[in-house]
Amino acid sequence: MNYIQMTDLYGATVAINPLNITSVRIYNTAVVVCLGTDQITTQFTNIEAAVDYIQRAPSISLSTRTP
């Protein structure tokens, strides 16, 4: 599964599956990436910048370790 990394409004790094994004919206002047019922309030200043980043962001792969 491929993920992209994003920084939330508070500086935490999150990895999300871009296929799970349902919408990108403005809420109280903040850009919010919606993933179904989950929401990530981002540091983006407008929707266009968020969508551009999502489309261009390099993907990362999360692998599982086998003991």
C-alpha cells in the first residue's frame, strides 16, 4: 500500500493513503483533508496548494517486519 506524508496543523507528521481522501475543504480558515470520518487539519493555506501537494507528493511504502 502506498502512502504520502503530510504535516498537520500542530506539526505532527502523518502518513495517509491518498486513495482514501474523500474531500479537501476550508473549515474556519484552515484547510482540512477528509478521509471518510477522519479529518486532518493541515498547514496548507488554500485548497489549491493542498491538492497540488497530494498529486505531486512522493509515495512512501510502509513495510511490516517479520519476527
